[in-house]
Amino acid sequence: MSLVLYNDLTRTKEPFIPVRKGHVGFYSCGPTVYDYFHIGNARPFIVFDVLRRYLEYSGYTVTFVQNFTDIEDKMIARANREGITVRQLADRFIGEYYKDADALGVRRANHNPLATEHMDEIIGLVSTLIEKGHAYEADGDVFFDVSSFPKYGALSKQSLEELQSGARIEINERKKHPLDFALWKAKKEGEPSWPSPWGEGRPGWHIECSAMSMKYLGETLDIHSGGTDLTFPHHENEIAQAEAATGKPFVKYWIHNGYLLIDKEKMSKSLGNFLTARAALEKFPARAIRFFMLSAHYRSPINFSEESLLQAKSAMERLDNCWSDLGHAITNRKKGERTEGNETAALFPALEEKFRAVMDDDFNTAAATGVLFDGVKTVNTYLKESDLPDPAVLEAAETFFRKLDSVMGILPPEASGEEGESAGIEKLIAERNEARKRKDFSRSDEIRDELAARGIVLEDTPEGTKWKKKG
RNA sequence: GGCGGCAUAGCCAAGUGGUAAGGCAGAGGACUGCAAAUCCUUUAUCCCCAGUUCGAAUCUGGGUGCCGCCUCCA
């Protein structure tokens, strides 16, 4: 088995074969850093983080690039409103991006290029396009000439005529074709600008991704991802810019995630129906948010709701219980225990194989969560039925969870031992167990309630009383 | 108008020809001083109609409903 990906360019699932054997160049469109990102924006960050991790799990060396758009209309508008520079605004929200993305368990990219730091590459690309007759200057603006690029519309499967007929774009007299788009915008009053062969100005939005992705990943990328709303025009334009300039295929696999909906409607800043990732993180554990995102296929729309997140949270608690029970069993294992658990131990590699199979099929994280919980069930059943667990089973189980978690990133973090607190809790538990021996249940329940008020949950098991923090 | 997506149990959601994964919630049982956790049992003929097929949630045609893109947007 090997990975098969749904390629939006061909609208079919295709075997994944990278340009360079063993290596993957992966570019994902990043945020415009004019505000906190919302939970809908978080979807691609999380799902493509998982795809990247899966590629690494599968043995590829991945170069993952995600840009920050730091010069753009909304950036300028907000900076002016707040009386700060665009650069200051960008610095601020890049910092905020990392806070939230880190909290969500999104691994950092290998490169996070900024448009404003790649003016040479951008201007170089625009110059090439003009030289090759694919772009033209008009009063300090430079436009891409869509009619010079026959493949235009290949990604969105629309002809120029079809695209135009439904278009709601403003007529611009200086454009040769209504769908021509800006590569370079002449400076306006109150806007940051950079020198260029066409005068002072700033880059259009689409050009930065073409220029920066090719700089870091070469002229043909393996994977380019983003939200499905970027298919047109953003990604269509990226293809036009890159391929008109290089004459080579720009991207082998285009993948787009479905929207996150709220009240059955797309969550977006312009609709005003958004919840920032930060606000979501205050309400729900990050791992529950990740699990929620992974519980549906990445191309399907998912509906964000309080109920869905609470369900995800409960599912995580089940995983936590299993993981902590497994940890207890491992910590407390004794020498000379049984070693006849081979059959059970063998279940885990088989489950991992299943995980691999479903993930290889266009990255089916929803099915993968099923496999994860098959593992949970297997562990729970084994621990219940086995008084003296076979270390081989425990190790196989732990390996299974760690391997899957290297991709999904939803296991609880390692318990941080706050020494003093633990000792105090242990003491109370001992006192409670004394009371239970005396059958002084009112005292023992009092202690349990006291701990519960501190978020400590007790479990009486044949091996003694366990405690854990309730998240 | 063009392009595209979705419709599976109370809720979330896999499954694309051989009689429905997984999670949440519910019910009954086991265990427990009571709990908690866990285990066992239990809860669906897959939007509707017609067709193809020995056989369809899965293919074809038609219908209904919902959503998105074609403008900034993950």
C-alpha cells in the first residue's frame, strides 16, 4: 500500500509520487496576519499539519512551507485605523498566530516566508512575466494577461467565458480582460511601497505564493494546499503566474480542505459569524479541537457546534482514561509475569497496519480515529481480563498509541509532576482508605468530594486507588 | 447562468457492488460500600422514486432538501 491523494487538478484520486524520491515539497497557504485567526482558519492548519506528519511517518522527508501574507488591503486598513505601521501589525499577529497554532499542537513549518521580505523574488517573477508577454503594465500597475495563458481555468474547470459570465468583478478600463489580475499595484497615498521597475508600489496578493513557494521548493511543488475557497481565483492565478514564467508544471497535487460551518453557514470574518481559535481554546481542550477536526474527512464540510466539541471532549476523556490505565499498568508491572500474551500483542501491529491503510486512502483521518479507538477497546479489555499483564502486550500497546499519536497529536501531554501537590493528594487518599477500612464512608466520601472540588477524580481499583486531574 | 459539495442511528461520522467502522448520548447487566473507570448486551435496511444487477447505502436516471465557489475569504 502507498498513499493515494485526491488531486483537485484532475478531480480523481492519484497515487502519490513525489518529484524527488523520498522528499516532499509541501506548500500551504497561510494567514493574512491582520487579526487573530478563527476556528475555521484553524482547520487547514490542523489537517495539513496532520498530513505533513503522516508523510513523515510514512518515511518521507518533508519540507513544509507556510507563508504569512503581511502586505495586503486589510493589513493596510487595520494598520491605518490603529495608527501603527503595517509591519508592526504583522509582527503582532504573527506572534499571536504562533501562540494559537502552538496551543493547537500545530507543528511549526520549515519556512514561514513573508511577502515583504521577498520583494526581489516577486519583482523578478513579475519581470519575467512581462518579458514573456504574459503581463503588461498600465500606469504603474502590472496585470497578468489571462488570455495569454490557455490553461487558465484548468483548476476550477471553467473557461474564461464561464468565469466571466458569473463574475461580480468591477470593470477596470485599464485591464485588457476583465479577469486579468494585479501582479503589482502602484502606490496609493498612505500605503507602504517598494521600488520597482514600474515605480513605487506593492505586490498583488497572488504573486507572493508563486514567488515564495518556488524559492523554497523549486519550480514544481509536490503538494499545495489551502481552503477550498482559494481554488478560484487564488490558486488558479498562482498556476498561471508560475507556469507562464517557468513553462513547467507548478504543482503535482492540489488539495483543498472543506469549510468549517457554523449554523450550517461558512464561518468567515466578512460574515461576522466567527469564533477565534483563541476563544475556542478557552472553552475546549486543544486536543478535543484537533480530534473534532480529524473526525471528518478533510474535504467534507464540518459543522462547528458546542455539542460536537463536547462530544469530542468526551471522546478524549475516554482516550485519556485508557492511556493513563496503560501507564499505570506499565509502571506497576512486576518481574516474572506472564508471557503468554502474544496473541493480544500481535493485535497492535495489525491495527497500525489498518491505520496506515485508511490514511493511505486519501488521508482518511475519520477512519483513523476509528482505528485509534479499536486500540482503546483492545487495551481496556485486556487490562480488565488480565490480572498480571504481559509486558509484551503493554509495550505493543504503548508503541501503537505513540505511533498513531506522532501523526494525530491528541494524546495527553506527559504528566508534569507537581511534587508537593501529589504528596498532599496521596496523603488524603491514604486517609480516605483508612476510613474505608473502618467503613466510615461519610468521612471517605467527604475526602473524595474535597478532592473533586479541586478537580481530582478518584478511582478505586483492585490495585489501589488511582487519581487523575479532570481536564 | 457555469462549476462543485453534501444527505448514513437521538447527535457526530467512516464505508463507493455482497446484507452497515468508530465516537458521543440512552437503556439493561457485571463490578463497587456508593461512585468513577471498565467490560458485556442493546439502539440504522443508509432523503424519495424508478432502473441496472443474482445482489446497491455503494452504479444509472429523475426528484427533494441543504451548502459552497464564480468578489476579499482557510
